[in-house]
Amino acid sequence: MASAMRQISELPPDVNRGYIINIISWLGASISTICVVLRLYSRIFVIRRPGWDDAIVGFAALLNIPTRVLISIAIAHGLGRHVYYLSGEDLHIILFYNPILETLGIAAFCLPKLAVVILIRMLMGTTAKRGIWFLYFIIAVLFMMVVPVIVIIFLECNPPGRVLHPFSSSTRCVPTRYYDVVNTLCGAWSAFTDLALAASPAFLLRNLQMKLSRKITVILIMAFGFFAMIAAIAKTLLLPKQNSPDATYEIFWLYITFTIETDLVIIASCAPAFPKLWMRIFGREKDEFKPRPYHPVGPSWYGYQRHGAQHEMAGLHHV
């Protein structure tokens, strides 16, 4: 009896940090979703040149929402609390949704990186093709590293699918060290990808003459990219917390950095919308947004009027 009382007294206090994850998670998701809406509005209704990168960013934002919903469900069942105070049913629900959450989250933070590469290519035009292919190579390697992570998540146990039923007595899973190695390598490469995407505009576009709106876009990509890289590095260093005996409490910062990295990458991919809408709202660069009148095909001197026998050309002012 005394031994049981002593063990109870040695337990940490029942602290719940899940609400902090919820606040940061949904605040970031709200901001990134608003940025995606502004991007789509700018590309469809202002610039009127939607592209595949818009579809990629929109799809990533859609995946981001169910990821946050699953995080909230896990928090409702004890994520953010010490495992000692959770019931077996709560643990089962957290472990059941965790593989689905991880898969959706991986896709949500990888896809916007591809959209950022497409954006940089659009800013560069036809210059520095080697640099663009290098960025595509980095993204391709990232996606190739992500695939085994997802495969291990769902196929690490025998029979397949038992990962969704963690308390089954017939489940046999591979040692966690294999998953840790692959996951750590993928996280490190993701951080390197953020660094490359943040730094590349400064090198690839340094000799180009750009409009103010494009310069602002480059600055935003670099700023959000560097912050995303910091979050990715912190997330990678925190990955071993998943194997802690008190994982439901110890992975607090892992979830924080994971959600921040995803939101920052999505926001960085929406960078073109910000200067365009700012100029539109405050009336700057009107010529860029004012619809140009359509003129039928005419001679090369269209827009000028001939005067006198010498056919002097006098410019006309178009309304």
C-alpha cells in the first residue's frame, strides 16, 4: 500500500498542454488558408492567369484542414497530457488517427514547396535554367524520400493495416529505429529544401531588373522560407520524442513545429498575391491592372496619325 502511494506521489502533475497546440494549429491554419484564398482570387480575378501551381497550393490547403481536425481529435483524447492519466480507449484513438494525420501532414507541407519552385521559374522566365533544374531535383528527391516514410507508416506492421489497431495481440512491427532513420533523413532534407527555396531567389534573380511587386514577392519567399527552415530543423531534432514512454506529453513541441512549418510553406507559396492585391487596393501600378483595350490587327504605325506630305507621325493619346 505504501509502495503504491509512493508511486502515485512520484507521478508528474496532470498538466494539459493540448489547448496550446490547438490554438497555434488553428491560428496558423486560418492564416495560411486566408493566404491561399487571396492567392486564388489574385490569380483568377486580378491577373487572370491561373496555373497548375494554384491547384497544387489549393490542394495542400485542403489537406491541411483535415490534418488539424485530426490533431484536435487527438487533443480531445489526451494529446498534450501525460500518458499516465490517459485511459486505454484514449490511447487507442490517438494511435489510431496518428498514421492518417502524419500522411496528410506530410503531403500538406511537401506540395507547396513544388508550387514555390514553379513560382521562382515564372519570376525568372527563360534565364538561369540550370538553377531551376537544380530546384526541381531537390523537390524530386524530397518526394522520393517521402514515399518510403508513408510506406513504413502503414506497412511497418504485419499483417498490413495492423498499425491502425496498435493493441492487437497478433501485431508484429519492425523496430522503430528503421522508421526513425528514414524519418530523420526526410526531415533533414525538407529543411535543406526550405533553405534552397529561400536562398535561391537571391542568387538566380540578382541580375534581373524587376518591378517592385516582384521584388516584394522575392523578399516574402525568402523570409517565410527561412522561418520554415528553422521550424523544419527544430521538428527534425524533436522526432525522437515520438519514442518516449510519455510520448503524448513529450511531442508537444514536435506538433508545434510541424504545424508552423506547414503553414509557413503554404504562406510562402502565396507570396505573389500579397503585392498584387496591395497595389490593387491602394491604387498603385494601375497600368498593370487596368484592362488593355483590344485593337484589331493593323499596320505597324497604328496609334499614330499622318500629317502633311512628309507623313510626319504624331502620337495619339489613348483613353
